[in-house]
Amino acid sequence: MKQYPFKFLDPYSKDDAKFFSGRDEEIAQLYEMVFQSPILLVYGASGTGKTSLIQCGLASRFASHDWMALTIRRGGNINLSLQKVLADAGGKTHAETIEPGWLSKFKQKNTATDNMGGDTVIITALKNIYLNAFKPVYLIFDQFEELYIFGTKEEQTEFIRSVKQILMVEQPVKMIFSIREEFLGYLDEFEREVPQLTRKKLRVEPMNDTKIKQVIHRATANESSLVTIAPGEEEQVAKLIFEKLKITERSKTIQLPYLQVFLDRFYLSITKDENRKTPAVFNFEEVSKQGKIGDILQNFLEEQVTGISAKMLPTDHDLTPETIWNMLSPFATLDGTKDPITKNSLYDRLPNVDNSSIDTVVEAFINRRIIRYDEDADRYELAHDSLAKRIAEKRSKQEIAQLEAKSILKFRTSRNNATGELLSETDLNFIEPLLSKLKLTDEENTLFKKSKHAAELRRRSEELRLMKENDSLKKTQKLLKKNAKWQKIIIAVGFVSFVMAILFTYNTIRSYRNLQALQAKTKKLIASVYFYRDKIGLSKVDKDGKQWYGFIDKNLDVVIDYKYTDAETFDDTGFAKVKRGGRSYLVDVDGNEYQVSTSIDSLNNSTTALFLSARDFKEFPSRIFDHTNLKVLILSDCNLDELPPGIEKLVNLQQLDIAQNYFKTIPPGIFKLNKLTTLNFSGNDLTGLPPNIGELKNLKELQLYWNPDLKVTPVEISKLTLLKWLDLTGTSIKETDIGIKKLSETAPNCKVIWKGSQSF
């Protein structure tokens, strides 16, 4: 009997092995690793096919008597889910089970009992499963990142304890963890407790054109497949499909969800058979008519929402496309990942929609394979993370703001329970206008009120301080006016009463000196209108008929001496340009000087800073990397999108500024600069930070502002324990980002800038 070969957004299972291809190398590696370690770690980007690789590719290498796979998803709690899966697989002895007497006696002798303590329940279950089936057990923890997206610290700790117990089991038990690669950094504590976790790991790469051709050929060439390709056109059709699914012309890989959705939609366009029972032939001409695909998932979702709305509007006038998009929103997290949800929670999230309408729409999405129902966990979820991302992109600014506010409240409430931390004034200003739209828990409501009260007390205290300062200023002004009046009186009657002049001279001179001191300070303040980061400003004095420049703080105290013949204010590079002794320097806020060159040709052994801003390099001058004495390198606004190899040779580099360029990733050589204290990648096109960022152990300042496509930080950023300044203005990173949360624990003195200016 012919079978439909495409899985849409579902993973392949062992029964689909005849249609599965493109992963032969990975299957062989995984199969070999299984016999080398009790734990395997499979990781890769979303949509690379990790689940199919394990449940179909690896599983197909084993005979049925050598493979007993138990798949565990987190559900509401991974520990409860693990216990339920084990129990359902035979981990508990059922009195009604009829078995041979010899087997009962054998099991009674070899089965552990729960009386040994709660910690042996899992060991007991695994032993019973093995004694019932006599097969090696493979525990597959699929989408393991959910434990770190939704799980609590207590849940994670308990699970690690369970894994350590499983490793003690005498029976053949293997554990396979499948996780999205951006969550690898979250496994630090797990790896410390269970070192075997990362000893055998496999990265699943996106598929290139060669592998995509294998996938298409295997699905259409098998004799049991409903779909075939016109004879002689196999190579052309596969190549054309790959070309149409590429995101950009230069792309060398495509996302598997795009391929599966395209193949399914293309089949339906040919056969018009929603039941997928009709044979179909793909040919070059029909594929050519499809045009450039673009974001096929977004288009697909738009079609489904519009179709469901059109079908239901005649009987339910409230089910507009906008309403249906709102009904999909709870299935995706703020960051665009799947968020499994119970039906009751869905009702609570959609109070303005009738429950029966919700049931109808959810059922329609289940029939269209967009939503799945997990009967064991009693939860509904999207078929794939790629759908969640598209749903998140459809949210209005108002809805995003509400979700952000709710996420901040949830995070701050948990922090308050642990540390007593209240909402910041920025949090309050963001949340308060949205308060009427939010459904707060009692704990969240209490935290908001306490934080509001604390903020009000701080505001009143600040007002009182300003009032006192204002009163002091008024008294000073009165004193000056009074002294000026006395001066006039003394001059007017000076020749009349010498004695009277003596009586008032002392007071007048003292007041005059006070006036001079005040004028001198005011003169300094006028020269220092601009204070970099509200901390340090340019000042000047006259000495021996010459002007000398230095720097003062906001209390008008000198922080860098008046020793420069020329100087400019600090700019966003973090330096001020100064001159002393006929030479040019860059000086930082701590007063450190770096002799600077503004051209490559003027570099010499004394040069420790190179300032090459606003250059349009046709070819980057790699000879810069030969000047290993450089401590400061500024390459801002140089029209760069990559650096050639060699920057790692600048072993003394402390400050690197590559702002206002076109970098999408940070060049890997930068992570080898062990002395780097300041890194500026603001105003670029960064789409992510690699885990290597944690290698910059001495980093104190990281500028990432105005990289709008930067959405998350890796948890390895928490390794930057010396970090004092992190600017995220204009990025898409949220305050609830897990990497930032971790950083707040490891670098509590780090000032994180979220919105507005950098307080320059």
C-alpha cells in the first residue's frame, strides 16, 4: 500500500525509516556513541531534525529486542513526567497481571522495594521495566531546553538528583538529551554534578543542498511512496526546490520545517486531496511556477487563520482573523518558543472569548496539524518552534508590552521571595500604564504595591534634599547681596569715618574671598557643561597667561590634573583626545594615557592607540595586527562586515571599538584577547552572541546598543564576573533574558542600560 512520505512538522519515527534520509553520518556517529557512554547529548538549532535523528535514524539501527525507547517531555514538571512514563512502561507491578510462576519468583527476588526510601523509586521502576521486557532502556529527554525555559530551580535540582540515581542502575539504561544549542550554557550546573553529560555529544548541523537532495530523493524514490518525481528530472527538481527555499542568495543551507511545509503544500496544490491518498508526480515545470517562496511558514499560517475565520464567521461573527491570531498567542512565549498550555489556562488567558469558540478553533488547528494535544500531560502545544516564532512576530506592540510587563513581574516576584528585591523605578514606569490589562497574582500585586511605596519614599527624600539645597543657595545669594551693599557703604563713607571702615573691613574681605572662590568654581562649571556618564567633564584654568586643560567631577573636584595644552571632551569611544608635550594622546576616565596615531603609516613602537574612525576600507589593512604593543584600537564607522584572521596577535589589546559597522557576528579571534577590558560592538547588525563571550574574563565594559536583531544572550555571559557596564539600548534583549538574569547573580555590580541614552 502506498504511503504519504512527508511529515509536515511532525518528527519521523522508526516506522518512517524508509522515507528518512540525509543523516547517515550523524546516525553512524550516534550509534557508536551509544556503546561508549550512558549519556548522550544531541544539540543543534531549532528545525535541524534532532528528534527525527534519534527516534527514526538511531532507532532504525536497532532490532526491536535491543531497543526500548521511552520519550520524556517536561510537561508540567519533568520529574513527575519521568515517573509517569516509567510507571506506564511497567515500572509498577500490577496485581492483575498474569505471568508464569518462575517469573514472579525471579522478579520478587530481584526487584527493589519502595521501603528502601523515596530515592530508590526510579531505580525500582527501571529494574521492573527491564525485568518485564528484557530490553535495554533508552530514556530520550526530548526538547530538554523546556526545563530551563519553564522549570524552577528546585525542579532542575531534583532532576539532576534523579539522573545521578539512574546512573547507578545495574540494568542497561541509556539517557539521550536533545536540546537546542542556544541553551547549552544552561547545563553548567548539570555538568558539574554529572560530568558524563557532555563527554559524548553530537551537533546536528543544518542541511546543505547535497543532503536536501538525498531527503527529496529518498521520499519520492521509494516504491511505497505516493509521490514521485518525473523520470529524468530528479536532480533538477531537487536543486530547484533548494534554490527556492534559500533565505538569501548566499545561503548554503535551508531550514527543514520550510522544506516539509513546502513539500506538503506543493502536494496539495497538485492533488487538492486533504486526505493525502492521491498519487502525485512532481515535475520541473510545476515547481518553477511556485516562484520565490519567501517565508513559507508565515504565509502558511496566514492562510490557515484566514481559512478558519472564513469558515466560522457565518455562525460566530466574533471569530475574525485578528481574534484567531490572539487565540494563538498564548501558545508562544515572549521570545517565540513553544509554550505548552492547558485548556483551563487558555480560557484564563482569553477572558473575552467564549470557551466554546476557543474549543472550536483549537480543534480546527489540531485537524490542520498546527496544534498537538499531549494526552499524558493534558496540554496543547504548537507543532514546532518555527510556528511559535511566527506567532510572536504577529503580536501588536500593546500585547508585547503586556507580556513583557507580566514577565518582569513574574521574575521580580521570584527574586523578591529569594532576596527581597523590589521593582525598580524603570519597572514601575513601564508596568503601571498596563496594570489594568494585567491579571496579577496576589504575590505580584503585593510586590507592586511595596515597590510603589518605596519609590514614593525615595522621591520625597530627593525632593527634601533639593529643597534644602535650594534654601542653602538662597542664603548664599542673600549673603553676597548683603556684602556687596556693605562694600558700597564703606566706599561712600570711607573718608568720613576711618574707624567705621576698620570695623567692617574684615567681614568685607572674607565675603569678597568667598565670592572669588564661588566665581572660580562657577567658571570651572561653565567649562564643564558636558559630563561623560554623569561622571567626568572637561575643565580649564589660566596659568601664567596660558590655558591648561584638565578634568573634574560633578562636585567640581579635579580628577585629572591641568596638564594638557589642548583637550576635547570625552566622546562615545570612552576617551578624550588631549595634547601634552607636543604629542597626542587618548586619555580614559581613570587618567590612563595612550599615545595615539590616526594613520597606519605613523605607527611606531611608542604608539599604544590607533584611532581609525570613519574610514571606508576597500581592503582591511591586516598589517595593523603586527603592532602587538597596541592597547587601544578604534575602528568605528569603517564600513566593515568582517575582519581577516590575525587580530588575536594583539595580545596587549585592552580596548576595542568596532561600533557603527556591519558585523553580524563577533569575529572568533577577538575571544582570544585575554587582556580585553572594553569591547564596543554598538550600531552593528549582530544577530547573536556566541558562548565564547564568556572567555573574555577581564571584560569590564560591553557596548551592544543599537543591534536591533540581537534577541538573547548566552548564559556564558554570566562568566564575565568583572563586568561593570553593559549597554543594551536598542536591542531586542529583554530584562527577563536568562543570560542577563545569571549575570545579575555573578556580577551584581554591573550596570545594565536598557533604554534611552547612556547617561553621557
